[in-house]
Amino acid sequence: MFEALPALSPDPILGLSAAFKEDSNPHKIDLGVGVYKDEHGNTPILKAVSLAQQELDKRETSKVYITPQGHQGYIDGMLSLILGAQSPVLKDNRVAGVQAPGGCGALRILAELLMRCNKDTVVWVSDPTWANHIPLLGDAGLTLKTYPYFDKASASIKFEAMMDCLKEVKKGDVVLLHGCCHNPTGADLTNKQWQSLTELAVKNGFLPFVDLAYQGFGESLEEDVYGLRLLAESVDEMVIAASCSKNFGLYRERVGLAAIIGKDANTKKITQSQIQSVARGIYSMPPSYGGALVDIILANEKLSEVWKDEVTEMRERMITLRKLLVDNLHKQGVDKDFDFVNRQKGMFSFLCISPEHVRTLRSEHSVYFVDSSRVNIAGINHSNVEVLAKAIADTLKSH
Ligand code: LMR
């Protein structure tokens, strides 16, 4: 029966890693998959994580199953990191949560939960959004529609058009928002724009679904959740998918969190039981290891400080790299004004060049990034930036 299925082309993001590996050009540059890299192109284990691993090694005396909900300490630690320790929704016991296998796992189980509520649920996603949002939510059966978000010509957010579209969204529809460091554009809403959006969510009754995969990579751990916290304090219901892949560097351990804010403590009982049953029906229980490490870090003041310093270091490095790229592009005499790259946040920037230019950069210069023109800023370093800027300048001039 399987021969009737079509063979599929590689994933638009993950497929780039395989193509990059096969390229024999010694000057090849990988700006594809969203993974933090240091000046030497490595993704080392964070110091806080190494210390937590040593501690876990001592503490863990069994490999017996954990529960479908995961480590409660992890869930509590993450909820206070995201919502704030003093969050009224936490005080009112309105938040259900489970440890999920990565941010992807969190997105999928929340999608399944939304399907249990109403199989005709419509989810509005930004145009553009992270490519994997589409299968993660769509394959669960949700209907996806897009709202305008980013204007490539001006390299800025089309906020008016976004709001005009969301004004028409029906009560009970779901609106997927990127908590910070929008993937793929790096263009984030201002606090004032979050305020207007929150007012609209309250007025129109759509359900905010916040994907938070880069907390700490934009402005700071606190400032990056301004919009999320404002929504949480203002609406009756909301869902959150969070990831520890990037800010804890725990990519392969698959550590995420799915949280549901309900109207009251009684609703929490319902959603907690439902989301655990969704998890049980898909993968039974999350992998233990990464969540246990995050639990150890967040519960220990000293380790938390070590970790926060590392997040700051990663963020500041990426801000420096943005400037380095823009300065080098200007040095190469490009006509296009790339200053917008300095205003974008987090790991990604949209260079706002055509897919043809992106493909030329790949085939003629061995520079790898997603066709949409999304680059992983962390893949830039002092040794490759000049080659990169020259490759971009040559491509823009000659095609
Ligand atoms: C990315 O956007 O590159 C990362 O989140 C990795 C992935 O799974 O796509």
C-alpha cells in the first residue's frame, strides 16, 4: 500500500542542513536551521545545563516512567518564568500545564485539544509564519487562515492591515501569535501594538494562542513576555506553547510546555485532565531528562543566575552580529538599505530579497538559508561575515 504514496521533497528548513553537509566548498556558510552558534560555529552545552546534568546524575536513581503531565517542578518553574511569579492567573489557580516533547509537541497537543473543543476551529496565523506551524496545527485537523503581518517592501509590520483582518475574526476563532522574536521575520509588535491587540482580543473574544520559543533572545527574559503577560491578565482564556530548545540550548532533549489558561480553577481541572489524556493518546509521557534539567536550573538561585547570564550573552552576541552584517553589507556598496536588520529581534532576520537571489546564493556561493530570505543570525561570525556580505552584494548586483 505504501507505494501509492508520493515521495516528499525535504523539509524546507531541516533539508538545508543535509544540503549544507554535502557541499564541499570550504567557505560554505550555514544560516539555515535556527540553532545558536558561537564565534567558532559550535553549539556548546550551556554551563548551567552542564552543572544541572551533574546534579541530576546524583539525584536520578531510577528510569521508571514519569506521568503524562511531566515533572511538576518543571511546569511550575516554567509557568513562573513565562507568566511571572506574581501572575494573577497563577494565584487564581487558572493555569493547566504539561511538559511536552519540545515546542513542537506543545503546539501539536494544544491543536488536538482545540479539536476536542470544536472540530471546526479556525486558527489564524501570521503571513508569513514558521513553516512548521502549518503541519503541526493543520495535520491535527484545524482549519488555517492567514492574517497580514509583514511587508517585505518596507521590511516592517503591516499592523493596520493585521488589525483590520483580526477585527473580522469570529468569537471562538484562534489567533496564533509569536510571543517574541517572530519566526521567520524577526519583526516584533511594540508594547503599544500588543495593547491594541489585547483590547481587540477582549472585545471580539478570539482565543490567543501564543508560541514562545525565544524568550530572552529579543530584549530580555522579562521584556520579551510583555505582550503574553498582558494578554494573560486581560482575557478569560488563552493557550501557550513554550520551548526550551533555544534559550536553554536543549534542542535534542525535546523540552517544551503546553499551558492553558481557563476562566477559573474549576475549568483548570477539566483542561488539565483533557491535555493529559491528549498526551497519553499520542506519546503517553514526555521524555524526562531535559525537563528535569530545567527544573533543577530554575529551582536553584545560583544556577538560574548562571543561566540568565548565558541567555544575555547569546542575545548580545546576536545583536552585535546584526550590526556586523549590516556594516559589512554597506562596505560592499549594496544599494539596498539593510538597516532594518538592526531593528529586528532574536535569532532570525528576513533579508527581504527574492527567492531567486536566495537560490543563487546557495548554488553559486554556498550560502545556505531558507527561500523566504530568513537567515539565522547566529550562524554569522567574524571569519565569515565578509565573505557573506560580498556574496549577497554580488548576487544583488548581478541578477
Ligand atoms: C527553525 O525555525 O529553524 C527551528 O525552529 C528549527 C525547526 O525545527 O524548524
